[in-house]
Amino acid sequence: MTKSAMRLAMGVVFLSGSLFAQPKAPQVRILVDGTQAPRKIFHTKMEIPAAAGILTLYYPKWIPGEHGPTGPIQDLTGLKFSANGQTLSWRRDLLDGWTFHVQIPQGVTGIEAELDFIAPIPPEGGQYTGGASATDKMTVLNWNTLLLYPAGWTSDQLTYEAELRLPEGWKFATSLRAASQSGGDIKFQPVSLTTLMDSPIAAGEYQRVVSLAENPHQELDLTADSAIALEGPEDFLDRFKVVTEQAYKLFGARHFREYHFLYSLSDHIAHFGLEHHESDDSRVGERYLVDPELRLSSAGLLTHEYVHSWNGKYRRPADLSTPDYQQPMQDDLLWVYEGLTQYLGDLLAARAGVRTPQQYREEVARIAAVLDYRSGRTWRNLQDTADGVPTMQDAPHEWEDWRRPLDYYEEDELNWLWADTIIRRQTQGRKSLDDFCHLFHGGSSGAPELKTYTFEDVISALNQVAPYDWRGFWGDRLTNHGPGAPLGGIENSGWKLVYDGNPSDVLRAWERSHAQINVLFSIGIMLEESGRIVDTVESMPAAKAGIGPGMKIVAVNGRRFTLQVFFDALRATAKSQPMELLIENSDYFKSYRLDYSGGEKYPHLVRDESKPDMLSEIIRAR
């Protein structure tokens, strides 16, 4: 059945169903005991209305923002059902492990469900909300890991009355509104399952709140493993007040009642960012706020997730907007959902001063260079990096360059920059992508709502701002195989990508935060400080010599490997000195001589004086 036919059939069902009285959607009570968070285990009790027969319950499978069936079912334990003091029989569905069928006897009007969620222990664990989420001093609680919901209703129709118990003395932050609180016991106002799932909680012993704006209220909620980790420089924190101002000028409306930047600082939880309508769940290392270099490495994280409130939550691809969390999502428009957000998030960071103009250019140069050398572009187009997400986003970093990772983020940052420069050229500077954002993401300010879109809607909105062959532009951008990265936006904006022997501060910050050394642009290797090779670039000197991911450099030119020895030899290649690596590979040792004579190479943007400096105008604060 085609998509249009399926939607028509659904419309007929809804239309015919409206002729009859609909049963009232159940209200579920959920009580979460988080007092054992330091043990990495959470206990849930639920009261669920039910009637005699088979009750089908779901554990959330397709998690919004995670773009795949990532619900951590493997960490759901202790599952029990009872009614009127009697234990009920249940069985997992044979075709879907996230589905449970409970036998309800006659006379029962409601059941009690119990379950435990085991938060993974680093370095093991699943993806995103299914990853490590608790330490001795803090936790990040996502409701999708802690609940079940009955089949037959959309997430908008179901109402949840949630209660939470925290360890003594812990504070909490969330966009949920508390109805009452007594010590560590919090009762929240009833909300739809959609809103509950969209409202994580950060809690811990050490927490700091930084007020950013009013009308609507916006705040930065810092939760950390230590008090010292919260002591970020005031001038840096103040820049997020500017972020809220610049975002409003960019979009022209706010689609939230209040907004919470939930920023978690720990070395023992999973590190990522996940968007929500009135908050975000952003996690970095413990010292990322107090260490200038680490702070630089994550400068675009909070702004990226904040932009998602407009692009991803308020405006969302129709095929990513499912009625519940069991229906598969289709990710083909992630080049808008994530790619445009990547561009706007970095843009917002520059306009607000979270990054300096030079740091912004260094980040663009880093992204462009990585993509310029990406060998996986020769076989896999950009569209497929979005289409393949549900089954490929948890792939290891080894062979990442040839496999090709989630390039709909970085490559589409370059593509949307290109689109921005086209709009400015087509309109002689009268309009820009800011006008597209006003048109596409603006509207009226207010409470969260969802407005879906299709590919055609994106093309139509772009043409309303600046008539152009946008269908052809995006068709080529999404399906081409290079060669090289899409540098049209950089070049149109009056800059050029060049290489020299001096790494930028942004590249060094990236290396430190990822604990990897990047020599992709010279010999084609990404390695750890120990000498273990994480990745190689096909067609570059190391790969041509026979070196691959998982091998380990033991010696360089006959001398035991250290980073100093390695870089001394790499620099010497510029003087025609040889570079020979002794490699350990599964208990065997072999020497490889590299055919390379270019020394160190690192990317930068430099001005092209033959063109106007459009890039500086793009990142100028409004």
C-alpha cells in the first residue's frame, strides 16, 4: 500500500470511528523509586485500568529523537503483574520483544504492574537514553525507560499521573510541573504520555540553576558529580542569555511555555544530546564547564538541542511523527531534522558568542576537511546515511570512514550553508535562511504543538523565500558521490579551505574530548594515544601500505612508539625522510613503509579576497 493510500485508509477509519461514542482513554498512575540510583537500579509501580481478557502493554521501542528502535528492552527486569492481590500470567509477544500480553480475569477493573530498569554500567550500555545514566551523586531519568503503556491508544490520548522519589538531599530539574513535594517525594501534574516521554529529569546532590530569560521562563540546569564542576565562568554562562535572544530573532516565535537546558556533567554517564520540546538532555564530561579546552569541544551542543525545539519538535517530518512508540519511524528527512539543526545550532553559538568567529570558522574547516577525505562517500550517498539510521547508528568507530557514519549532521551543515549563500545571492542580500526559519518555524508563540512537513513543504518554503531550482539542488546534494566535500557554501561566502602544519584550537579540543589523534589529512589515520589505530582512510598512505583499524603502532622508524616520536617522524616526511611503522596485528608484527612526503596537514579557512565576506555577515549577531 502506498503512503497516500495508507493515510486515506486511516482517515476513513478515524472518520467512521467519530460516528460512535469512544471509550474514555485510561489514566495511568506511575510511581518511580529512584532512591537506589547510585546502585544503577530504578523501581517502578504502575496502576493501569484494565478489563477482562488480554491486555496488551508496550515498552517504548521507537524513541523520538533517537531515530530508531532503541528502547532499552534488555534492561527491563523484575516484571510482575497483579490484580486484587493475585499474580497475573503474562507472555512476551513472539514477533516483537517490546510487547507484553497480560491475562486479565473477570471482575478486574485495574491491574498493578511492577518493573525495574537497570541503568547500564560504563563502559557497557546501550544508545542514548538506554545508556549509562546514574552515578553515586546524580542521575538523568528518562520516562521511556521506566514505563509501559496500553495498546489501542495514541500517546496523546493516554494520561499519566507521575510520582518520583529521590535520594535524600537530591535536587531535581525538569520541564514537568510539580503538583506537590515533600522532601524527596515529588508528585507531578497529570500530563499526556507524549508530554511525559518528552520531559526528562536531571537530579543529584550537586545542582545549580542559572536563570536565562523570562516570559517565557528559560533556565540552565547544571547537574554534576561534584560542586567544583558547576563553577563555570560567569561570562560564558551569560552567553546563553544571548542564545535565547538570538534564537527568538532567528525564528520569530517560541513554541514552549518554559525551557530547561538540562546540562549533566559526569565522566560516568553516556555522553550525547537529546532534544525535547521544553528541555534537552545534554551530557558531557565532569570538567567540561570549567576546562576551557573541553568547553570549546562541546560549544555547539546546547545550541543544537535548543534549536530542535523549533526544528524537530515543533516542525517535524510527517514520517517521524508516529501516534505511539511502537510504529516504525522513517528517517529520510533527517537532512532537515538534524542537518539544518546542525547548521543553525552552530550559527546560533557564533551569533551569541558561545564560539568566537574564528572558532566557528575552525569548526567549519574541521567538518569540511573530514568530509573532503571521507572515502565512504564514493559508495554511499548522503541520503542513505539518513535512510539507514535505524539499523546502523550503533556501528563501531573502527572502519567508520569507509562505512560512512551519520553524515546527515556534518555534511548537511555545509549544504545548508550553501543554501543560505544561494538565498543571499538570489535576493541581492535582501533575504537569507533567517527568512526561511521565520516562515517555516515561526508562527505564533505558545504551548508546545506539532506541525508536520514533507519534502514538498521544504521546497515550497525555500521557493517562497527565494525562487530557485531547490528540488534539483537538494536532489544533487543528497545523491552525489563527490568527489570531495560540498564546499560551495564556503566558497560562495568568501572563504577557502586550505591546509598547513598547524592544528587549530578547535581540532585540538576535539582530539582531547574524543581521546583520539587526528592525522587523517596527512597519512590517513585516526589513532589513540596508546598507538592503537581506530580508523584509516581508504586510498590514503596508511591504508595503501596495508594498515587497518584495530592494529597498533609499536615503533616508528625503529624506535618505540610515543606520540613525540610519531610526530617527529611525520614532520620529517616533509624533508623526504622515510616513515616506517612497526605494527602489531593479532599477535603478529610487521613493518610498513608509508609512501608519503607531506608532513603534518591540518585544515583552516582563509579569506578569498576576490569575493565579499558573506560568512562574517551570516554569523553576525542580530
